Amino acid sequence: MPTSQDKPQGRRAAHFSSSSSDDAQARSRRTATPRSATDRQASSPSGRVAQGATAPQMSERTARATKRAAAAHKRRSQGSKKRKSANSHTSPFIALLAVIAVLAAVGVGFLVVPHLFQRNEPKQEEYPVGEQVIVTIPDGASGSQIAAILVENHVIFDEQAFYQEIQKQNADATMKSGTYQFITGATPSEVVRQLVEGPNAKEYQLKLAEGLSVKQTAAAVEEQLGIPADDFIAQAKASNYVDDYPFLSEVSDDSLEGYLFGKTYDFGGTDMTADTVIRTLLNQYVSEVSTLDFEAARTKIKDTYNIDISDYALIKLASIIEKEALTDEQRPLVASVFYNRLGRPFPGMGYVWPYLQSDATMMYVVDGEVTQADNQTDSPYSTYTNQNLPPTPICSPSVQSIQAALDPASTDYFFFYIKQDYEAFSETNEEHSQATYLYESGQYLNE
């Protein structure tokens, strides 16, 4: 009988100048005093009368007037020199002020002009680095939108370096949306690498293994997202979703069994409820099977095994294959065993004997390993006591198991025996018994 082992994110500078009116006033005070020849002789450079000349005679009054005139001229000459000296000191000062003003203008230019043209990016020193932040990248975000989100949250500080790293890692088409846990001030290479790997914010992640039942899915949702399992199970009814997902109209027992697709999900930025989680899982199922041709598969199965099978029955069978096979290579072979049992004469009997005899269907009921007594119960999920398929799928199968159900291998096998380190596919009961004995006795290790 088929047997297997269950599989275990600008300022302008001011300019200074001297007043021209002061120079004009100084010039007006430097008017020359007319002097006679006698005066010029008296004021010769030596202050004495030239040799060979006779000193002129003058009255005491004239002498006093001459002295006063000479003293006034001397005072005017000294004043003019002082003003010239002052002007000579003022001119370099004015030039120095002009140089300072030019330098100030240039300095302002260095400060202001770059500010006018630089991107509005935060500087790393203005924000604390090494802090944990949660960032959500929306679906369909472009590279520039991703960069803007990262800059806004201080994860990176240089958009250009980020773009260069995307090109370096050839990551423009492989970065993933979702919720991430980043460290502020991270290097662009670290950020791009994480975006390629995918969301890593665990508090918003739901990791569902392939092959979980609704009950097991509810437990995982409670553990990872905090949504009570009872609330999830109460919401997980086909009648709540059939209007939006028409394929649910085929299901039995109002069950979503088989359709809550196993995958890693990110719920960052969403209102996490049982309903939103279930819809996300159903949407993923639709996405996964969108490229599979169920109609062509039904036609092929009809032609090969003379079995009329519905899409819902295909998911039921895929769920059993999921639990029985351990590798992708085994799945089409396991599928062929079940189709042979459902549609071909059983070896040595001459007629169809459509008992799948899968332990996995009762494992769904007892939620663990089964005994021979369990298999012999009258449970509708016992494929030892009931023909054909169980009422519902027994788990949510992987896309590989669904593909195997749609396209089984072409074999004459009616039996399989699969363990972690051993597999045997047989055409007759005698071959199957021998394969079972080889494993249980350990003799297969010597082959």
C-alpha cells in the first residue's frame, strides 16, 4: 500500500570708500602766499643771507609782519604734510577693506551657492546612526522612490551612492517590496543587499511552510502575528470569500482547506486582521496557479485514465501528494500511483479498486502518526475504508504538488514506499512487500 513518512524580510558684501569733500577742503587751505624777492632771500634753504649780498634794511613793524607770515606758512605746510600723511595711511586701509569685502563675498558664495544647488539630503552627522528603524517599501516602487524613503528615514544619506550600488550589484530588477528593519547610517551596499534578499522585519512577517492545514496555519498566524487562532478559524470559511474567489464555489464543508498558500508574507503597513491575512493567502494561491492549465490537465487525465476530475479534486489529490512525496522528483511518480488506482484495473484483480490507501489522509484527522486501527475507522478521511478522494484537501499543497497532480508521470506503478533515506515504486503487491521488507530489515543498506 502507498506509505510514506510525513515531512517535517546670498548676501552682498558692503564696499567702503573715502570722502572726496575732505580732499577738496584740504586743497582749498593750501593757497600759496605771494612773497617779494626780499622774502625769498630771507627764506632761503640755509636761513642765512647769501654770501656777497648786502642784507636789506626793514622796519621793526615790517620784520614782525614778516615773521608772522613765515610762521603762518610753516603751520600751513605742516598741516598739509599731516593731511597728506593721513591720506597716505587711509588709502591702504580703504584697499584693505575692499579686499576683505571681496573675500567675504567669495566666502558667502561658497556657502550659499552650493546650498542653492545641492539635493535636499540630510547630512549623516545631523542624525544619530546605529539606530533601528522600520521601513516599508511599497509594491511597484521605483529606484528613486525607494531612495527617497531610505533618505527620509535616515537609513542612507547619499542617493547617488545608493544608485551606484544598485548598478554595481545589478539589483534594479531584483529589489523586493515589503517591510524592512534597517540601521540608520547603513552603507549603501548593505541596504541594497538586504533589499535583494527581501523583507526582514520579523514582527510583520508570516512564514507558512508548504503543506499546512487550516488549523496549523491558524496556529502559525497566532504565534507570529498575534491574531488569535480561534478568530482565524472562525473567519476561514469559504462562504466569506466565494464572491471574490469564484473557485471556492466547489468546496465542501465551507472549508478553505487547500487554498491558504504556504509562503513567507510581509504585512508591514497593513491592518493585520484574520480577514486581511486570509485574503493575502488566497491571492497568493491565485497568483501561483495562474500559469497552470487546469482545463488541459482534465482533458489529459480523462484520455489517459478515463477519470472525470474537477479542479477541486485536483487540489485534493495535490494535497495528498504533498504529504506523501518528499522530493520534487517523487511527486509525479506518486501522482501516477494514485491515478492508476483511481482509473486502472488493480493488478491481479482485473477491475478498478479505487482505494488510495494513504496514511496521510488519516494523519489529517488524528493530527499525527496513524496506526492500522486508525486507518480502519469509518472516518470519511480514511482512504482504506473509503474509495476515491477524501471530502476536502488535507493541506495547502505546494505549486510543485499541484503541477504533479495536473501532469503525472506515465507509469504502471500501483504502490510506493517512501522514507527519508529510501524509496521504492512497485507494480505488484509482491514487489511492494519485498521493498517493504528490505527497508524494515535494514537489508536495503547492503544493496
